[in-house]
Amino acid sequence: MNSKNNVTRDGIADTIHREFGFSRNECLDIVNDIIDIIVNGLNDNGIVKIHNFGTFKVRKKNSRIGRNPKTKEEYIINNRSVVSFKASKILLKQINSKNLNEKIS
């Protein structure tokens, strides 16, 4: 996967296909199953922890007044649920050590 492009389900499946030799359809099924597990965990429990990666949490946001920056017209933004992600210390360490190495070179 090119680091400048977005990560897609197909891209992840292609990487699994190249690394492990499973068929492309099997790899796409694996990726879709993992995403389904995360979504179902969020729906059922409101939290999904992936060891050495991070934690996904469902947060509730209250309704509030929003404003169109162009017209200054006010409107109500309804209450809603959002997903937040907190990276694990190990993931942050890997990201920061990569950034440090890029700055040195």
C-alpha cells in the first residue's frame, strides 16, 4: 500500500493476498469480517479494544446550535453518537519513532 493513499478494504485484502497467498475473495471476506466484528462490538458494548492497537468507543454528543459560516444562519444539530479512537502506547511509540527517523534523514 502506498503511504500517501487512503487505506481501503481492497488494499488491505490485496496485502493479505500477497503476504499469505489466500484468494482475493477470501482476503476480502476476512477484512469485511474484522470490520463487522468491530461494528457489532461497538453496537453491543459501546467499546472495542484491540491489544497493542487501540480502543474504539461510542460517545454521545448532545444537540447544539450550529451556524452556517457563510450566511451566519443558525440551525439545530441533533444529538448523535460518534466513534472515537484512542491509540495504544505501543502504536503511538511506533508512529513517533517513524516520524523521528524521517526527520533525521
